[in-house]
Amino acid sequence: DAVDVGSGPFDNDRFGGYLQVAYRPTQASDVLKNFEPVVRWDFLDQPSGAPMPADQERLTVGMNYWLKSNAVFKVAYVFDDIDDPSGTLRPNDVFLFQFSIGF
């Protein structure tokens, strides 16, 4: 017998996207040229019959500080709203701290 692994109880089409804006004033003073403000908005729409059908919308506001051209320290706050099937809007906000280095 063949096993059907492609179909399920719901349509698994998700839809999402994001928009991000960042600006690093490289021509500014020695202190200011290392800072880069960042704003990002993203969303995810889940199918209604999915096991976790919560839709999600986030707004992230952050600041990057460039130590070198290949090393950055990032701080951000995420306003994360999850709209679960019960109609309840659950905030899931978080602070993010990150250090990245490229080789």
C-alpha cells in the first residue's frame, strides 16, 4: 500500500514578509559613524487549520555599533504580537543582544 504523506487536514500555505531600514552615517564624526539605527517590521500568516495557527507580527527597533568593518555589536527590542486562534493577542516582547564577526 502507498502511504500518502503530501496531504493533510489543512492547507499548508503560509504567507509572510519583512521590511527593514538601517542607516549608518559613515561621513559623520568619528563617534557617530560607528552607530547604525535599525528598524524592522515582519509578519507571518499561518493557515487556519495548522497545529499552531497563530499569526505573528513583529516590530524590532535596534542599534548596531560597528567596532571594525567586520565586527558589530547589536542591541534591539522586539515588540512581538501573536494572535492566537482564540482571538487573544499575546505579547511576546524580548531584548536581543548579539555580537557578530566576519572572516
